[in-house]
Amino acid sequence: MATDELMQRALAMLGDEDDVAASVEVIHRLAGVGDIEAPMSIAEVADLLDVSPHTLRYYERAGLIEVGRDSNGYRIYDAEAVRRLVFLTRMRLSGMPMRDLQHYSELVDLGEDTVPERLDILIEHRDTIRRRLRELTLSLAATEYKIATYGGRTGPDV
């Protein structure tokens, strides 16, 4: 299942609700690996997350993820690695810098004592995402206005 399919599932589960608790539950279900057959190859994980195998190898070199190897030396991704990669790819897509992801991953690896610091990182990133969403909404409105000015049709059904 590629990223587009994950997004469609998430949006379908969210419906029209603005309820944060519902959003969190959707992410919990999507991040679950109950329907993912592990271990997975690098090609399978890349396809699932809609990233390149090169990106997955880069995440490994950057210390964001540890990946096992099979008897032939090929990477094999267990359920925990896939869960972590779901999170990492969503954070990168949302604009989190690599250095922040590396720091966050280091904190995760250090254990439960780092939860308050991880929470601070995520709250700061959430605020950044919300600001970017407002900016993008304004940009979309300006674009829609200009399209209408030129006599084009605007809206979600166009």
C-alpha cells in the first residue's frame, strides 16, 4: 500500500470531524502493523511508504533506524522498523529537519526518561505545521482568486 493509499485511508477514517482524539486514533490504526507481513524487503517497504530504497538506506546511515540482515546480507525490516519508518517519513514529509529527527531518534533509543523532551520536540513541530497550514491556506486562496480573475473555475470539484 503506497502513501497515497495510506492518506486516503486516513482521510476516510477522519471524515469531516475536527476531533483531535479521532485524529490520534486514526494514526494509531495506520501505524499499526497488524496487516503488514514482516519481515519485509527494502523494495516492499519503499513501495509501502512511497519513498526510494535510497531514502531508506540514507535513514539507516543517518542513524534513524536499525535494520536486520538476512543470511545473504539483504536488509529485512521487522514490524518495529516499519512502524518507526511510518513515523519518520511522515515527519520528513511535514518538514521536520533531519537533525531534529536524528535527535528525536536518539532520545527514543535512550528510553522512557526522554519522553518529556520528545514531547517538546513534537509540540514545537506541530506548531510549525499549523503555521505552515495557515500560510498554505492563504496561498491557496490567492491562487483561487487569480484563477477566478482569469475566468477559470475554482474549487475542489475542478
